[in-house]
Amino acid sequence: MKIRRILSLATIAGAVALVLTGCATDAATAPSATPTPTPDASAGSTVEIDVEAAWLDNGSMVGLVTLGSSTCVPVADVGGYADGVLEVTLVEDADAACTRDLVPRVTLVDLPAEVDPTQSLEIKVTGETGAGDAYAGDTDLDGVPGLVRAEMTDYLPSAGWTDIDGQFVILTWGSSTCVPVIEDVVASSDNEATVMFVTPPADQVCTMDMVPRAIVAVVDGLDDEGSFAILQGAEFDNVRIPILAN
């Protein structure tokens, strides 16, 4: 079993720097401050970031977890796959106005057909903030014995552990404008986590699209071997799904 780790203060501090340089702000309301030098992407300077990953959707998809603004989640551009290594570029919207919060957010990656989820997968991540600062990170996933990816998704919820202690990613399908919001997560047994979602307002209006939506959940005191998540509230009625190992 992998040794899971906990985010350090240094990691969080580095991520804060990326968020503040990568998010657009209103010059009229932003507080004045002495400019701080930032890495020059054109000169080849690159900031190292922490990246976590989780198997999702029966191994046909991966959720990449990075720290940053909750309203400006980068999208994935798969560059290539060979010899168990997947190259992914995270693309950020340089024109977006981002909130200045710092949270784990999920970028979903559709995996090439050659990726076998029963085998280990290394993921090399590169990207550039809206301010032009280059960053890079690397993470890996252990293979899950017996996991068979389907040719097409079944549009059912799924979940997978990351390497951060107690952290897992939940994937659901539905309206892009009505993403479920977690209210609480508790370990209801040694191998089950009950995830309670916020009840949406009765007059909520949702678009009729069907898209994958991923969120990060954290639970204490749960054995990650053979564990399950029970989804309750919002659109979920005690839906029990396995949390895929990492």
C-alpha cells in the first residue's frame, strides 16, 4: 500500500502564489502592494506544483487534483501516452476573473484507449497560469486489479482515492449549471463514507446538458482498502459506489 501524505505549509504557500498571479483582479478594488518578481516562463523558469490523481469511471477517466481558485478550474489537453506515461497540459483561461480562494479542484482527463487501469500510470503535468508563469508536476496511480474499462460510460457516479490521506474524488453526471455541493462527509463504518449533499433550492433552474462533474471529498478514519461512498441528498438516494484504490 502507498504511504499517503498530507499537504505541507510550503506546498500551500507555493499554490497561493500561483493563484494570486494567475487570477484576474479588478484594479479599482485590488489593494496596492509592492510588485513581487514572478518566474519568467519565456526564460524557462518553471514552478513545481503538487498534483494528485484518482481513477474514475471504471478506469476510463482520471481526476487530477490541483490547488487553486474554485472558479477557474483548468481543462486538460492530453499530449500523448507511451510506456505507461501520460502527458497532460492544463489550460487556463487568461481572461477569466477568478476568486482568490485556495481549494483542491478537479480537472477531468479522458484517458487514451491504450491506458490499462490494471497497470500503473505516471502522469506528467505542465501548464501556464493566466499571468504567464509556467508550472509542472508529476504524479502516479497504481493499477487496480480486475478493473475493466468500458468502451462507453454508463453515466453512473464513481469515486477514487488520491495519495493525500483521507482525500478522494467523486464523479457524477448531470447538468453543468447544477453541480452537487458537499455538506458533510463522515465515516459511517470502517469501510464506508457517507457523503451528504446540500439540498438545492426548489426553484433552481438547471440546463438540460449531461456532463461529468467532479468534486473533492475528505474523510477521517476510513480504511481505504475495499471502501465505499454512500451518496445522500440532492439528487442521490443512498447511492453506494466503490472508492477505487490508488
